[in-house]
Amino acid sequence: MQSNEVNNNKLIDDSIILIVDDEPINATVIESLLASHFKTHTINCGEEVMSVCDSIKPDLILLDVMLGSMSGLDVCKELKAHPSYKDIPVIFITAIMD
């Protein structure tokens, strides 16, 4: 039983989370909360998501709804249309209070 727990913890520790947020302070806060438990990678624009997914193969994407020139919703549609990335879970994040 203990070896399964160790293996599960190792898998969690090796998980890669891609943080996509165009506000540096938001990305920094999120990364600081997660970096001690997961591998993190941060980018600040939606146009880079597909190429970054090619190189780092994230296990989860935290995606800002409001990005500069490309909305998070458009990025998500692009991801879900791609056969290699359609199964990557996406969690939308936003600083919008409304």
C-alpha cells in the first residue's frame, strides 16, 4: 500500500501545469501557490499555447478568460479541436469580479 502512495505522490509532483495569464502579478501569485507541489510553466498570451503544448505537454492548463488579442475561450476552442490536446483539462481563471 505504501508503494502506491509513493508512486501517486511522484506522479503528482511530476505533473506540469501551464498557466496562461497576461497579467504578470496574477501569473506570479498562481505560480507561487503551485510551484511547491507541481512543475509550472507560465506564458502571457494565447497565441503561444499550442507551441508550448508541443514542447512541455502540460497535464493541466489554467487559462485566463481575458487575454490580450486572443480570448481564453478562443484558445480553449483551438485546444479542444486539436487531437493531441483535446483531453488536457482546462480551468478558466479570471480577476473579473462581476
